[in-house]
Amino acid sequence: MAERPPWIQFLAYFLFILAAWTLFIKYLFPLAFAVASGEPWASHIYWDFWPVAHVWLGWALLVQPGYVRTLAIVMAVVEIAIILTKFVWFFTSPEWDIWRTNWFVNKVFVLGCFILVLLTALFKPSIFRGSDNA
């Protein structure tokens, strides 16, 4: 694999760290808490497969397939829209228990990451080596 620009590497590893952190915050911590409390094991888990998508984009940033810039833009726009919508819903009646606080902190970092991904894809298209860098 050819050397990638440091910024692309940073974004890729940021995505990998977010995926690992998300797995801990959304799955492992709630599972351990539920088991320790004698509750059903999935009682505090909010299911989704975004960590898989984050790993995919991180991999694509490192490998640079032809669709990487398009994937980055589409995934960033979708993530940003979903997170901002969820923030609007959350702030209409915020609950600051441990589960929602964990969720909120996680989403702040995911939002920050995808804002960086989107800005990079839009304003530095040459940094993407795929064939779709218009």
C-alpha cells in the first residue's frame, strides 16, 4: 500500500478509534452494567451498525478505491444530518442520565469527525486518490 497523506491517515484512524469507542460505549459498557445489575443483557443497548460503516470508510480512506471521495461525502452528509436531527430531538427534552450522556458525548465526537471528513472531501479533493475526485 502506497503512503497516504498524513491527514487522510489521521481521518482513517480517527474513524477506527470512533468505531472502537462506540462499540465500548454503546455495547460493552451497557451489557456489563446490565449483567452486573441482574437486568436483561440488552436492556441498555441502542442497536445500530454505524461502527461497521465507520470502519469501512476508514479502510476506504487508507486503500483509496475509486469511490472513496463519493463515499466520504455521502456518509458524512448522512451522519451529520442524522446527528443534528437527533440533537434537536434530544434538546427539546434532555435527559442527562448515564446512558444519554454517553450517547451525547459519542455523537459530539462522531459529528466532529464527519465534519472534518466532509470539509476535506469538498475542499481538498486532490487528497483523495480514487478515480472520482472531481
